[in-house]
Amino acid sequence: MSILVSQLSKVYGEQRAVDAISFELKKGEITGFLGPNGAGKSTTMKMITGFLPPTSGSASVCGYDIVSQSLEVRKRVGYLPESNPLYYDMYVREFLEFVAGVHQLGQTTAERIRKVIDITGLQPESRKKIGALSNGYKQRVGLAQALLHDPEVLILDEPTTGLDPNQLADIRQLIKDLGADKTVILSTHIMQEVEALCGRVIIINKGKIVADDQLSELQQQNTANGYLQVTFGEPATAEELAQIAGVARVKAAEGNSWQLYTNEIDLVRKNLLQFALINNRNILSLQSNSQSLETIFREITKSV
């Protein structure tokens, strides 16, 4: 496992910021790590990266313990914190040279700086002082420093803050490409970003993990807010469609279209096709609309 977390906790006085959480992440996974403000996301990421010692429990990164082998962990982790701390008086290349020195990259420094400037799209601004950059380019510098030592694990806390739509598309594609051979934890409040990038989602609330599953599975495990929209060539009635096994509610749409609400979309799709065959109904179109991650997130975090 690239990351192994077991019963990890962080306590401040009487407050349990993180409460005995456990999960495992493999190489090649991009995982969305979500939660409301104050849920324990950033605290967890800081513990995994070695910046914050846990109160109890354990965690390892690439087989190295975050407490007893903290330096080895840091060598293998690229971390972009939410605050994106940068030295504004430094030039972009100067800052990256400084970070390369911290990681002791030696003779590979120039090549690695060239590569991260290229892949993060920093070329137009690479000779400016960091303080003179726009927020979007400052965010790119933060991402470049996280990638500089070619880490096995990337932990990104709100990585697309301040990016315009064009920059956003570029950085999303970069993260997706990096996720092919790295372990990526992505924390964000932008649910569309998680849906675009992440195969797996972990949701934390009040210090506890309240959901951990593949995104597709989470969207299937909804409470009848997902639906199939079907358009027939011939008229159908709400009464006969309501009899299809798995359908919780039927709603008429335009023309001969209907919305069949269910928490078992695959089952209803199968039964609908059988219904059409038996009753000689032509299906002109069939679309599934799963519950959005934003809706799932609100329901899960409000119920705890």
C-alpha cells in the first residue's frame, strides 16, 4: 500500500479533530478526500505528511512510519497545503532551486526545474518574482514545488484555488495524468472537480470517516434521487411503469418521456428493457441520472 492509515487520531484538549480513522490507498488511485470545514481533512493530511504528530494510531507512506521515519516519508510525498506558503520575494526559478536544495536533487536540479515549469505551465511567468504573480500562477508554483522531487505520493489541498477556466482544465488534466503512476489525495470543496478526477471518495465529518467507496458506487447507493429517463415510441402510462420492479416513483416528462426514480438503476434498466420487449414498446432513448456527489455529500454530512 502507498498509504496505510490505522486508527489515526488527533486530540486538542477535549476536541477530537480526527477520531480513529482507517483507510488504505494504492498506487494509481486518485482519491477525493472531502468534508465540511473543520471536519478534520487538513489535520489528517498534515499527519500523513509528517507535519503534525498524531495523538494515537499509526500511518505509513510507502512502508515508512510517519513518526519514526518521518524524513523518509517526506522524501516520498509532494504536499500542496491549502495556504500554499511561498516566499514572495523570491523569483520563481530561485524558489524552485531552493526547494531542490532542500530535497538534495543535486545534478538533476536543472532538469527537474525545467520539467515542472513545463508541465505546470509556468513558462510565461517563470522569470518573475512570486509576489508579482496572479493567484492562479502562485497556485502553479505551489504545485511545481510539490512535484519537483518526483514523489510517489501527492497530497493536494484545494489545488485549483484561483485558477481561471483554461488553467483549471490544464491542471485537472495534469493531476489525472499524474494519477496514472502516483497515489493522489485531492481535497476540495468543488464537487465537480472530484467527479471529473477521482475514482474513489472518502468523506470525513466531525473527525470520523462517514463514507469510503468508489464514486460510482456512492452514486448508485442513493435514496431514490437517481433516475432513468426513458422515451418510448408509443404512449405509456404511469400506472404500468410504476409496476416495474425497483421503481420507487414515476414522473412524466415531455412527449412520451418518463423519469423512473430508483436506488437500483441497473436493476430498473434491466427490468425496463424486459417490459419494453414483452409489451412491444420501442425505446427511443434511455439515460441514467445518478444522484450528484454534492447531494450525497450534503445528505451524509448532515446526518451525522
